[in-house]
Amino acid sequence: MNQRKRVLALAIGFALMGTGGAAIAHVTSSSTLCSQGKTHQWVPSGKGWGVQACRKPQATSALASSAAVPTGNGINYNGGPVMLGTKDVYFIWYGNWSGNTASTILTNLAQNLGGSPYFNINTTYTDGSGNPIQNAIAYSGSTTDNYSFGTQLSDANVASVVSNAISSGALPNDPNGVYFVMTSPDVNETSGFCTQYCGWHNNTTVGSSNIKYAFVGDPATQCASSCEPQQNQTTSPNQNPGADAMASIFSHELEEATTDPDGNAWYDSQGMENADKCAWHFGASAGNTYTTADGATANMNLGGRDYLIQQNWVNAAGGYCALSLSSSAPPPSGGGYGGYGGYGGYGGYGG
Ligand SMILES: [Zn+2]
């Protein structure tokens, strides 16, 4: 078993069992009593595992029973907002990216992900009234940050990088935006980059706006074995294994920010969000991967470039991981996908 699988299995164990020591470190209030009317529930941490929090139990059951909201697909609506319309993507290139092709590779992805069969999977998710999320992304700009907090970033530092980019006017204050802090290979995120996660998403308030943002680190020199797909650690679709890994991590965080921007909309009973349920599954067993000219593994071409992007959870037909949802046909219904209902193959394969 390769190292990447081992590290992933660790993270997955935390998520499924909720008993891992490292995961507990993030549960700041698990030992406290909930106030009256609330119970401990698994909710998303935004980092790929669930944490316990006090929430009103009726919020889940009452809203999930609304006829307008999809149910029975292994992921549940919890009452919070989703990003229905066009998602505006902003990049903040933190650190030293000179001579690195990452911005070319990832900007092309951000420009072509919207409208794709892949991102169309997110249209199976709705708000509380049953309005579906739209398959629309607008790459809306970028800025740079020259190590304003050095090479060791805390979670709070990442939030400050975003708020400072907005407050300085480098990027607009956009409540329909998702701001990605992309850190260069020499930068560490000290709450667990490489050991507990490869990226995460969250939300904060800047001015009077609810700002959605994410951290995506370049694992090239720090943790290829834990944050790059095992197939592409030597040769990758765009000849940049770190950036090609970031392509999948970016996609993961964007689809979670879309369906669960504030951590209170779509997640499962373990606090896993849509992309968490399919992390590191690339569709190889379904024959969805192919070999690029330079010998790397990819599973989709967007804007003329090949990428290896993880599957996402389809919120229909009982729920399953997939790489695409046809935009010309409604999602399958009935029992045809019943075999995926018990999907539990985490850690069983790496591709
Ligand atoms: Zn996630």
C-alpha cells in the first residue's frame, strides 16, 4: 500500500468513526453540554471530516421532509443557503509562483468548469424550496500576495489573506464569489496541510458580506505522496504534478462551497459534504480514465487541457459517485442504481 493511501485511510477513518485523536482536536465543544433544545450532531468541518456541534434536531428532519428537496440519496439538506446562481471564482496566488505554470493550468480550469458535464452534478442539489443549483461558474479575476504572513499560515491567516485582498480593493467584495488562497510549494498551512487535508473551505464576513473562501496548497515539495494522485506524481497531465493535484482539490472545494457554503446545507449523517464522499475516486474502475500523450492519467479535457479530477456525489437515484451528469437528460430515477446505495469503498482503491 502506498503512502498516499495510508494517509487518506487515516483521514477517512476519522470521518467515518469520529474517534481519531487528530479529528477530536478540532471538536472544541464536544465535551460540553448542548443548550436546551439542541443535540450533538455531526456537521462538516470543511476539511473533509465531520465534527460534533449542537444543532436543533428538528431542523434536519423537518426540512428534509419537504417534498421539494431531494431525499434518500445518502446526503441531506440541513436548512442553510446554497450558491444557486453563477459562482464567481477568484484566485489569490500566495507566495512565490514565478516560473510556475500553475496559474495557467488552474485558470484554464476555472474558465471551463462551468457548464461542464462534471460540474452539472451539482444541479442535483437544491435550496430549501427545491430550486436547483445552476451549472454556472465565472472566472472573475486574481491577485497576488507576497508572503504577507510568511510561509507558515494558520487558518486565521488564510482568512486574513482573503479579507485583505478584498479590503485593499485588489478583488471585489462579492457574496457570489468563492475566493481561493493558492499557496506556493514552500508554504505550509499549520492546522494540518499534508497530514489531515489537502485543502478546505469556509466562510467569513468581510464588510457586511458573507464571503466564501478556500485554501488549496501546492503539495509538490511537501507531500506528493499524500496530496497528489498516485498515478500522476512523476508525470502529470500538464507536466506539473503539484498544480495538477491542485486541480482536483480546487474542484472539490468549489463544489462543496457551492452546495454547503456555510456548513449548514448539504452533508451526510457523518458531516461529509458532497465531494468528501468521493474523494480520491477518479472513475478508473468504471473505465473513465485515459492515458495522455506524456503518459499521465486523466479523466476529462476542459478548455483543451487534460485533468484528473475526483468524482462528485450525485444527489439522485439513491446517490453515487460520478464524473458527469448529462445535461441533456434528467438524472436517472427508480432503482436502476440501487447497487450504489451501499457505497462504502473508501480506502479500497486509489483511483
Ligand atoms: Zn471536502
